[in-house]
Amino acid sequence: MAETSRICIYLDDSAEPIADYQPPVTVNLNTRGLPDGKHQLRIEARNHSGHIGVRNVPFQVRNGPGITVTGLQDNTIVHGELNFTVNAFGAEEPFEPRQAESPSPIPVWLWVLSLAIVAWSAWYAAVLWEPPPMFANTPTYVQGTMWQH
């Protein structure tokens, strides 16, 4: 009698499978019992002739509240006093905007974009500006000589 195909699912580095099925199968993994952090499923499939295929699927569990840190990044070198903001908010908690949103500084690219828009606006206004007729022939402005050397 021929051997049937099997799928064994292992969690992290466990030697014992958490599930042993005959394919095809839909698996339900309840992560509430797992600690938050990185985990890995190792799925081993054995075909009729006994050959084994292995696939590793890394995943991350975050059942606890999400944690944001503003003012300190991973692997930053620091010295002296350090000020940073920490916030935590869980999906099951009632929505409170002050707690759900983590304040952060305005990104540098937004400041640069704003400065570029202001500079372009000033240039555009200067190039297209037409003085009122009563000031058009004053010594400080002579029509047609502005922007010429």
C-alpha cells in the first residue's frame, strides 16, 4: 500500500510538530498564546515516494499594544542626557486620539519642499510684477531694464 502525503508544521525550533495533516488543509494558528516577537513556522511536506520538502515562514506576533518611540532610532549612538517619547496603544482599547497618535517632528523633506514653493512664488511674483503707471518711470524702476545687466 502506498504511503500518503503528509504535511507537518513546526513552530520555532520545536522538534515536535504542532500539526500533522494530510493535504490539502487550512491551518488555524492561534497566536494569543505566543509571546510578542519574531517566530518561524517550518512546514515539511512528504510526498508519496517519501521525499521531503521544507519551507520556512518567518512571522512576527504583536498581540500586545503597538509601541512607538520618537526621538531614538535603532542602533543610534548616544551620549549625555537623552529625551525621547514612548507611546503604546492596543487595537482593543477605546479610541482616544491623544493616546492613539504619536507626535513626531515635521520631516525635513517637507521643510525643503515648503522653502522651494516660497522661493518659486517670490521669483514668480518678482518676474511678473508690473508697477503702477505713476511709478513706472521713477529712477528706481525703469520699464524694460529690470533683470538686465
